[in-house]
Amino acid sequence: MLTYDEANPDGQIPMPFKAAEDYACEVMGWAREPESAVGMDVHKDIAYGPHRLHRYDVYSPIGAENAPVVIFWHGGGWTNGYRDYNAFMAKHITAMGCVLVSPSYRLVGEAKLPAAFDDSLDMLGHVYQYIHRQGGDPWRLYLGGHSAGAHLASLVALRPVDRARFGVPQSAVKGCLPISAIMDLYHPAPAPGSLEERVYSMVLKDPSLDAVMSPICWTAGNSVPFYLSHGEHDSERVQKSNLRIQALLRLQNAPVELRIMPGQDHFSAHTSLHDAHHPWYAKLAEFTGETQTADKLETA
């Protein structure tokens, strides 16, 4: 496994606890394995804006044409993280016949929320306009992410008016599959030094934006199917906010499902997707209509 310094090439701020460092070392190590990009077309560092973090990587099945597009945001508490965190998923997603887009966005050391959300919309507009160059179908976009990235994916999915400002039609987004998302940033009295307190002291540009930046506040009128998932031993905040947003989404016109992953915590909820047979991929295949054949899964 990599050391944390090796897994943190930009020298981002320290992680809040060791489990987060261990997660970063594991997924960044997988991204550097020689076989991680075998059997696919890889296009790195595609710019969608002027900032150094306005970049995304694309992993496409060889010869792809009009393939479903999976956009997956990395986690890291909005303070840390790299788009390489998602590279290990590429071999499984491309084996299904889908294109994977893994974006970067400004972290709070560069600009506080809503900057990452604005970047996510800007990136989505760029993908919609240009993903055909990498064999993707801009009318079949599926949004996902882990942790803070799942929060961004959910917020983008639930705010179609904002997507339209960046040229993305409402019907282009066909589904959202967030993993261990923080769906509600509001907390009435966060304990000093807690992760909840960090949202107010480090993440939000203004504390009054806690509701505006919470996916749970944008469920009314939703038309995007959701597949929510988190670990059995995930944080209390993740578990409760996913239960609450599931209840609200059930009142809308699109289907919603919540899956609790047995034995998993906040980080293994993502790293468990190293297994090509993970139920998340089966749900993605169901959403996209792409069939996971036995041969493809064994190859992945």
C-alpha cells in the first residue's frame, strides 16, 4: 500500500482521521496498478474550465459509440481527494459498455461551497457537449459519487433548473446512484471539532447556505430515479439523512431505492466496488440497460 504522502501528491490538508488516510492510500494504489487502464481508451486531464482542478478523466470501452455515460465524483469531505480515487472502477464500468467520467472540482482550500457545486454543473455542461468524442451518449447521463462526491452528484441531479443554465436538458440525466452521501448539511448545534462543525467552519462560504447546499431540500418535483446506498456501519449522519431523503423522494414521481451494505463502513462502502460482482454495478446495469455478461465480468 502507498504511504499517505504518496497518495497525496498535491499536499492537501491533513485528513481528519486515519481511516480516511488508509482509504486514500488504498484507492490511489489501485489507480497506479499497471492493469488499471488495460482494455479501454483513456483520455486524461480534459479541461472544462480555467482552474487547475477544472479537469476530468474519461475511460471508454474500445470502439464505444453512443454508450451510456457514468459521471462519478470523488469524495474527501470537500477538503481533500483526487479523481484518481475512482480509477479502479473504470475496468468494471467499461466492461459493461459504459463510459466513465471522473472529475475534479475546487476543494475548500481553493474556494468554499458552493464552488464545488458550480464546478460540477460546469463540468456536466462540458461533458454533455463533448462526450460524443469519447464514444458517450450525452442523452444518457448517470450521476454517482462517494461521500462528498455523492453529495455533489445528488445536488446536481435534484436541481434541473441549474443544469439547464449550463445547457444540460432535464431529460439527459437518467439516474443517480450516490454512495454514502451526506444529504443534509444542517446541524443545530455541532460539537466543536466534529465533522459537522467542519461543514460550518471550513466547507461553506456562508453558514446560511447549509440548506441551499443540502440535497434533502431539493426533492420536490424530482424526476430522476435514485439508488441510494451506504454501509451498515456508516456515520449516523449519513444513515439518517439517507433515510430522510428516501422518504421525501418516495413522494415524487421517480423511483427510489435505499440499499444498506452489510458489514461496510463509510470507506469500504466505496472500496467494496473493487469487486465486479458488487450489487451497485448490477443496479447500474439495470439503470443503463447494459447487460453484464459473465465473460465481461470475468475479464473485469
